[in-house]
Amino acid sequence: MTARMELTEKVMISVESKQVLYSLKQPGERLGDVVERIIKTRKRNELVEHLDRIAREGNFVPLDSDPEFAQIKKGAVRAGQH
């Protein structure tokens, strides 16, 4: 990580979990960096899953049926012809 945050707490974990964290550690990283990377990846994955769920289950209205979008699109086409 580029910016080091001040250490504030110790976290008790099992020996097995500590070994897994060490196995995920890249050169120059602290265990806290590994945990931050795991959290960031988890958040990103949760966002992608949320967006996928919306795409699957969402009830969308075609933009072409929206009069305001049609006007914007018409203006963009006209602007591109010049």
C-alpha cells in the first residue's frame, strides 16, 4: 500500500488464519496490508454481485421510449453531422 495508516489495534486470529495471511502477503506488505487488500476485493465483488443482480432482476424502460432522451439523442446526432 502506498499510504501507511497508523496502527491502532491488535486482532487475535487463529494460527491457521495467520498462516493463510502470510501466504497471501506480497513482498514489502504488512499483514494489515493483506487484510486491507482482502477487504477491498470483497467490497468490489459485493458491488459487482449487486450490479449483476440489478441487471438480472431489474425492470428497465427502453431509453428510446423516453421523449427527453430522444431529444438529447437527436441533438447529439445533429452535432455529429457538422
